Amino acid sequence: MARYELVKRSVALITLTNPPVNALSSAVRHAMAKSMEQALNDPKVTAVVICGENGRFCGGADIREFAGPLRGPPLVPLLDAIEAGEKPVVAAIEGVALGGGFELALVCHYCIAHFKARLGLPEVTLGILPAAGGTQRLPRLIGIPAALELITTAKPLSSRRVSMLTTPCPPDLDALLEVVTMEVKKKARGVMAPLACIQAVRAAATMPYSKGIKRESELMATLFNSGQARALQYCFFAQRTAGKWTLPSGAQWNNSKPREIRSAAIIGLGTMGRGIVVSLARVGISVIAVESEKKLLETGKQMVIGMLERDAKRRGVSASLNLLKFTLSLQDLKDVDLVIEAVFEDMALKKRVFQELSKVCRPATLLCTNTSGLDVDALAGVTDRPHLVVGMHFFSPAHVMKLLEVVCGPRSSSETIATAMSLGKRMGKVSVAVGNCPGFVGNRMLKPYMDQATFLLEEGATPEQIDKALEDFGFAMGVFRMSDLAGLDVGWRIRKESGLTGPDVDPKNPPRRRHGRRYCPIPDMVCEQGRFGQKTGRGWYMYDKPGGTNAKPDPLIQNLLEMYRSRYAIQPRNISDQEIIERCLFALANEGFRILEDGIAARPEDIDVIYLFGYGFPRHRGGPMFYASMVGLERVLERLEHYHQAHPDVPHLEPSPLLKKLVACGSPSVQTWREHIKTMHSHL
Ligand SMILES: CCCCCCCCCCCCC[C@H](O)CC(=O)SCCNC(=O)CCNC(=O)[C@H](O)C(C)(C)COP(=O)(O)OP(=O)(O)OC[C@H]1O[C@@H](n2cnc3c(N)ncnc32)[C@H](O)[C@@H]1OP(=O)(O)O
Ligand SMILES: NC(=O)c1ccc[n+]([C@@H]2O[C@H](COP(=O)([O-])OP(=O)(O)OC[C@H]3O[C@@H](n4cnc5c(N)ncnc54)[C@H](O)[C@@H]3O)[C@@H](O)[C@H]2O)c1
């Protein structure tokens, strides 16, 4: 846990040895305390060097220990003793010095850091604060503004920049703290940890160290057992769990070898195709981009080059334009390792493309689709290599959004899945393996969520009221603002194609019902007026101009809602924020339970990761499934039963069998739900 060596008969070298990140577990703290004592008591030792094994100084406190009772020697007195020791202590930092690891470095009398080392205080991302003196020592070392920036944002810094951080305490501390508080509140609505950090830094600026450290520990005590801390720590592990995909066949992340991908092709240079080309080229993969017409090819090419150049400038590297080739001919794809199709969401067109690819590409080429919800196996079925077909569902904008759903068809081989997952990781994505069903995980769950929002409009709410409730909950954008951003025409086209609206609807169909279920036609009516969201300057809100982003409530939408309600004799009622949250989010989680039952996602963590990284679910709430568990499954069940009774024509509100089963089993913790799902059917 910590190795003690005497070097050159005068220097004690203490090496932290707790793989993989040398976290400060109870055993490490114990070993360090012993080693320090030995060093301080040995008259031969004139100086002490602390370092970490395997090129990593220290990843901080052992987060897994936070879930249980605190054991072992506490960190703060150990660090105080190092600082107070009479022999000089040097931190030799390689790799990472994060959280408690950075705080350890702060108590050392000297630090030497490799230029590639990353130092930082990521505690707020776990819902806590740097409580081993970090909020007290760092301001003293680098000044209030720089310390606030590091502590409240969790941004790591490279070691060379430390020397530049010499900003002294500003004359108007209160004004500065006020500005930072506003920024933090705007960026992370409702998140407690960064605000507590500001209070701790205020203590560093206004109190002697002995009082400041007390204040730090009081603030930590309030955060430590908070729901937000639990949610954020859950997210940390959920993200890592998602990478460890596993299939019922036994194939999994650690026994399936991915293929190496050197070259790829993208078909379709529209919104998604462009972002995917950028994501591939910036990690060194050569890309052939294919369009259907010369003009579209030229437009796509210019856009991709611009995006790559801006991206390279931001990262201080040169744009990898030499990796790109643009063509109108699929014949050019015969030698690529992998193809990602991103043409229109049209099954007949996609099938034609896959048939053509089957003929053109060498037999070993992987064929992937970026469809948002079509049947991946139906596409596999038209090729000569169904085992090499897989969905790679990127999110818009594809070069920015971190999520990648890897859609495993029943015939996708484990090597194919491993390759798609590993390619996602190489592109810096958080990849989650999901099963094949309409909408996969993310978009399938979106439907009940959005349906509830539009039903609430019918019943008396406004878009801004619903958005505000969701934004107060923590979403960066409410459902209507988000829809305006994404474009309302996309969903409208899908509804028309599936016969829910437009000329194919049977005129005998009651206007607010489809297939015996409640249906809200308001989104169709909004689109019929040419209101497609931000891009047309009008949608659920109005904007200054097409492409504008400043959403304002639109009296025309208010009129439309009033006329609609009076046409269907709906008496509007006051709807509470609580009802908005419960109906939208419990319907969302309920579909998540069905997805788990159907084996479309292997674990609740996978669903939560998809919602955190693909749909802006607030991280401090942990994701829809974790949120349901925090509310209490019994309560979620009771509220769903209540709402389903009130709206029996909305099947999404009917509690899923898995939810009922979990409640019957005593509402086990989210990490153990998997044991209760085991017996159910899997599509993965
Ligand atoms: C009334 C109650 C009063 C309560 C008062 C309590 C007071 C308690 C006193 C506390 C003192 C506070 C000390 C300090 O301020 C708090 C902290 O230090 S919190 C931890 C801060 N550190 C981090 O957040 C770092 C997290 N880790 C990372 O960012 C990355 O892992 C990495 C270090 C950059 C390495 O990245 P990668 O190379 O990509 O590797 P992985 O991320 O895949 O990780 C590999 C493996 O290691 C596990 N792991 C990583 N870090 C930790 C950790 N700190 N603790 C435990 N485990 C860790 C990770 O989960 C992976 O394992 P796997 O999940 O795959 O099994
Ligand atoms: N837009 C999104 O938010 C989003 C998100 C995730 C997934 N998707 C999916 O990605 C796919 C593409 O969506 P998009 O939004 O980029 O569409 P888009 O309309 O912006 O682009 C599609 C492009 O494909 C081109 N194309 C059509 N047929 C072609 C062919 N035979 N050969 C070469 N190019 C051809 C078109 O000219 C067009 O440029 C769809 O399946 C969609 O469902 C979209």
C-alpha cells in the first residue's frame, strides 16, 4: 500500500502502491502514517520524497470507502503531520494528483511535477468538497480567484500552469464571491457542492487556518451524506460500469478482442455525417466521406473542413485534413475497415445502401448504421455479413456529444460489438451497448416523457411552465426548449411516416386517439404552421430571428392552446410543478424498467449513463433510474398507479412488472436490480 525505501542512505522514498490509481484507501493511509513516522524518527533520513507507483501520483481518497462507515486513520491529521514535520518532504508527481492526492501534494514542502501531470480538485463532481485542507491551503498558495476557479469547476490543470497562478486576494472579496456564486448557480442549477466550496474559500480568506479548516469540515459534513453526493458518486461508477459491456452469450468487454480500425467511410454528409467524420479524423483515422450529389458533397466538405480547423485551433494542434477524402462513388470504399451509414431515416433507402455496401466492400468490412431507431437487424438481413453489422448511434452534434449507443443486433458478433465499443472510446465517447428495438434505449424512453409534457399542455400547463419545472429540477433545458433546438419537423416526419398524423390517418379516428390510446395532436398543429423551432425562428417559443437562441413565450402558442382546449371542451386546471416532474420523470423511468425487463439494456447504470450523456439529465440526480430509487420505488409505484387511474388510456403510466417486482422485494438498491432481472428475457 506504501513502500518505504532508504535511498543514498539519507532520503526516505515513500511510494504509494494501490493500483490502479493509488487511491488513499484506509490501508494506504495506515501505511503512509507508519512510513512517515519511520522517516521522521530515523536520524539518517534528511529528506522525504513521496511518489506513486506506475506513473500515477494519486487519484485521491478512495471513493468506494465513502459508501460505508469511515475506517482507518483519518486523512486530515495525517496530512497535517506531514506538513508540520521537521524534515523537508517533496511530492514527486507523475500522471495524476487529484482530490486528496492534490491535497497531499499541497502539504508537501516542495512539489516536482512532470509536465504531463494533471493536478486538480474534482470533489464537486462527486457532490463533496476538498476536505483534506484543499479549500484552505490552495487559496493561500495561489490566491482566491484562481483557487475558486479550480475548486468550484473541478477543472484539472497541467503542472506547468501552476507557476502562472499567482493572483492575490482581490480588494473586493464579496463582489468576487458574488460573481462566482452567480456563475456556479447558472452552470449547475441546484447543485450544492460548488456553493459549499465558495463558502469554504471565503473562510480561507477571512479566517485563520485553524478556523477555516473547521469550517471546511462542517461544510463537508453537510455534503458527505447528501443525496447529491450519492448521485454523483453513483454516476462516477456507472460510467465505468457501462464500458464493461456483457452479453448473455458470455461475450464481454474483457474476453472479446476489438479489431483495429485504421480507415473508415461515412455515407451521408448531413447533420450527423459531418460530426462523425470530425470525430474519426481527429483521432487519426482516415475517412472517406460519400454524398449523393456533387453540390451536397462540396457543401459537406467545406463544413467538415471548417469544423476540423476550428476544433484543431481550440486544441492547439494542426487539423488532420490530409486524412480526408470526399467522393460520390461507393466504389471507393472497397478497402475501408468500417463504414458508418448516416443517410436519411428511411428504411428502404438504408437497405439499398447496405445492399450496395455488401457488394462493394471487402468481406471483412464492418457495416454500421447511425439510425436513431430503425431495426438494425433488418439492415443486417440485406447484407452478406449480418454478423459484421451493428448500430453506432451518435447524438447531435456528433463531434461534441459524448454518448454513443452501440446497438447490438441478434446477429452482431462479439468482435463487431467490441470493435464499435472500442472505436467509441477512442473517439472520446462514452459508449453503451444496447439491444435492438424501436428507438433503442434513449429515444424509446423519450416518447413517454414527451407525451406527458404535451398531455400536460392539453390539461392547462404552458410550455414555459413545464420547462421551468424541468429546469428547476436540473435539466439544462426543458423539453420544449430542447425540442425547438433539435427541430420539431424531425418528430413530425416520423409521426407522419408511422401514420399518426397527416393524410394517412383514418378520418373516423377520434382526433385525440390513435390505436385506442390517448394522442396529443398539438405538436402536429405547431408544425403545420411552419413552426419548426429555432431554425425557423418560431416553435414552442418565438426567437428574434431564424437561428436565434433567445426563447420568449409566444402569445400565438398561448392562443393555440386556448382554442384547442375550447374546441375539445377541456377545462384547463392549475398544474403543480410536482405533477409535472412526477408525470414526466416517472413515465420516463417506467419505460426504463420495461427496457430492463425486455433486456434492451443490461443494467440500470447503462440507462442512466445514456440519459446523463445523451439527454442532459442532471448529473446530481444520478439519471432516471437512480432518481427513481432515491425517490423510493414504492412512492414511484404509488404515483404511477395514481396517474394511470386518472389517465387509463395512457399505457406508459401503467407501472411496469419489474417496478412492482422490485417493490415486492423490498426496493433493493439500484446496484442490485440486475439480480432481479436475470431471469427475464434478453435482447442483448
Ligand atoms: C457526518 C459525516 C462527516 C463526513 C466527513 C468525512 C470526511 C472524510 C474526509 C475526506 C477527506 C477528503 C479527501 C478528498 O478531498 C476527497 C477526495 O479525494 S474524493 C476523490 C477525488 N478524486 C477523483 O475524483 C478522481 C477520480 N478518478 C478519476 O478521475 C480517474 O479514475 C483517473 C484517476 C483520472 C484515472 O482515469 P483512467 O486512467 O481513465 O482510469 P479509470 O477512471 O477507468 O479508473 C480505473 C479504476 O480505478 C477506479 N478509481 C479511480 N479513482 C478512484 C478513486 N479515487 N477511488 C476509488 N476508485 C477509483 C475506477 O473506478 C476504476 O475502477 P473500476 O470502476 O473500473 O473497477
Ligand atoms: N439529426 C439528429 O439529431 C440525429 C441524431 C442521431 C441519429 N440521427 C440519424 O442519423 C441519420 C442521418 O440524419 P441527419 O440528421 O444527419 O440527416 P440529414 O438529412 O442532415 O443528412 C442526411 C444526408 O444523407 C445524404 N444522403 C441521402 N442518401 C444518400 C446516399 N444514397 N448516398 C450518400 N448520401 C446520401 C443526404 O444528401 C444528406 O446530406 C438518420 O438515420 C437519423 O435518424 C440523426
